[in-house]
Amino acid sequence: MKLLKIGMVLIAIITFTAFTNSDNPGYKVGDIATDFNLENVDGKMVSLANYPEAKGYIVVFTCNTCPFSVAYEDRIIALNKKYASQGYPVIAIMPNSATASPGDNMEAMKARAKAKGFTFPYLMDKDQKVYPEYGASKTPHVYVLQKTKKGNQVKYIGAIDDNYQHPESVNQKYVENAVDALLEGTPIKEEHTRAIGCTIKV
Amino acid sequence: MKYKLGTLFVMFLFFNCNNSIKNEGDLSIVKIDESEKKIELKILDFDDLEPFLNQQDDLVYVINFWATWCAPCVKELPVFEKLHKDYNKNVKVILVSLDFPRQYETKLIPFIKENNLQSEIIVLNDMDSNSWIPKVSEDWSGAIPSTLIYSKNNRKFFEKSFNYNELKTEVQQFLN
């Protein structure tokens, strides 16, 4: 009996560590994304559930310090401008540890949001629990979610577009194409794309 | 997991300290020559880089993707430099820089000079990363630092930082 108990505890520990392991690859297209409750630059807490009118969300893991994130700031602002009114607001989440990356602390985030005039929430993943659940590995890293009966379903994962250096030379606007397809009810051509980005600082 | 990361971090610190002390001595001697040497960057698109990822000779190739703007990359560079030095005969280290073209002259070249990098450096300038990232490895999300180790058709890809012992252990497996 005792042996059985020890066995059960061991199994529980193994299962637990398996699930908390950072090797967890995160969401795939089609998975249901969990909601979160994170602090915004205005001091308020924000959840996806705060947007009852939304048809979905453009969740962007981004930060102050990564040159790729900086290169995409204006395009993230433009995404929110274009799609918030159509039911797909941008929700930006800063996943880095502020200890490991002081340029990404809450004060710096506030300053950045103000300087750039962010019109969307810029949240801090303070406990660094949200980004691993999504499977974000870098900044910027985008997840387009659609509200369904089952929950917020992941519809697109990846890059914003195919040219970080020159916005005017972009050939494929991956996120826009995905959201447009969702709005039109047509299939998304590219559901998963990749781009170079900065590792999330732990 | 946290504990593991902790140890890793401590090992990292250790290694970095050792290394910077060692380097300081070398640097002062070499610096004079290096500043006068003109560095010509080898700038390639992915089609031209690809052969470097598929050599068929007997060497073990260690391809590290990095950039001067990537702090964890810069931190682990001495590890690759040491590997290049210690395994000169059977291992070929190639540092593939993903720096921005506008920073080649202002950041990348000065960085190579200042740190007196000895491994081969290739600059990859190819915008369409969605097409070429999976050609390096299906497992690569695009985050750097990342490293490909291969010998002929045996390949292993790592989207993570290395300390010297970890890298040595991985390379050793290809040498045996």
C-alpha cells in the first residue's frame, strides 16, 4: 500500500514536471487559447474577456528592447487602427523578465507606450506564465485568435509580414491576410509563418 | 527547471569571467594590428549560404546564428571562439550574423575588430525568413541565438544559448 502511494506521488511529480517543463511547444493553430489577467501600462488589469464586442484578438508578444519589435512598432499601431474597429483589437504583451532586461520594466513600457502613442493595451507578463502557455519564443511573435463557442481559437501564429527592414517592400502581410480571411469567412492561406526575433529574456 | 537554469547561469558567469580575463591579455597585443586590418564582410543571401550548411567533408560544422543587437548571442560568442581555437583540426565554426545592413559598418565591423573574432563570419541578408528558417531546421521558430551542428547528414539544431561544456559535449558526440 505504502509503495503504491509512493508510486502515485512519483507519477504525480513526473506529470507535473512534464507539464511545467519549458519545452512545452505551446499552442498550434486550432487550439483554444486561455485568457489572462495582466497589468497594463495604465495600471489597470486587462483580460481578453474585457472585450465582449470583439470578434477576436491580435495578440502580439513584443517589447521595448528588441530591434525587431522596434522595427514593427508602427506596423503594430497600424494593425490596431485598421482592425480594432472591425472587431480584432491588438493586445500587446511584453514577455521579458524586467530583471533580465531592465529596458523592459514597467516604467520603460509606460514611457514607450506614451512616446509612440499606443492605442492598445501594452501588458506585462510579470510572472512569465502567459508566453510559455502560448508558446511564444521570441519578440515579436503574433497570435491571431477568433472568438468561437469553444473559446478563443488560435487561427494564425507567426510574423507580422515578410520584411522587417522595409515596410514599403513588404510582399506578404501575413497578419492582415489572416484577419481579412477571418472577417470574410474564408480559409487563411498561411496559418503559420516564421521570422527572426529576439529570444524572450528569462 | 528553475534550478537547472540557475546552474546554467552560474556556469555562464564563471565561464565569462575566465574568458574575459584571458582575453584582456590577448587583446592588448593584437589590437594594434587589428585596427589597421580592413574587414571585408562576406554578405550572402540564403541560396548562397545553404552550401555552408551542407558540406560533405569529414569536418564537424558548428553554425551559430547571432547578431550584435542580440545580447544573449554576444554573451555566448566566446564559447564558439574557444571551440574554434580548441578544435581547430576537426571542427569548423561559422558565425552567421543577422545584423541589419545599415549597421554593418557602424556596429558589426567594429564589433568584429574589437573582439578580434577568429571564427569565419558570414553575414546573411535575406528578408524572406519565412522561406529559409525551416530550411535551416524545421524546429527553429526564428529566435536567436540558435546553433546548427552537423557532420555530413547527421544534424542537430538548438534554439538556445550554450556554455562551453554543453557545446563541447554536443560537438563531442559528432566527433565520436
